Amino acid sequence: MPRGKKNPAVTLSPQNPYIVKAREWERVQELIKQIEALDEEYKNMVLAHLKKRA
């Protein structure tokens, strides 16, 4: 890395790619919890919808 240029991996800025991925993963984990909390019928509907989109 050239002198004077900061490595983005060591900054805590919102644009840090590692922080962005960590926040995305936190959102995914929250969605999983919400889906798991649904009644079985609704959970199956959500999972079927997600399979169609994949």
C-alpha cells in the first residue's frame, strides 16, 4: 500500500467493506429470527417465496 494511503480494512468508516458485510450479516440474522418466529404455515409461505426468488 502506498505511503499515506490508509488500508480500508483498518478504518471504522461506514464504507469499510468488512463493516458493510458485518452489518449485512446482522440484518440477515435478524430476518432469520423473524422467519423462525412465524407460525409454521406462514414460515412455509415465506420460505417458498424465497426459493422462487433464488
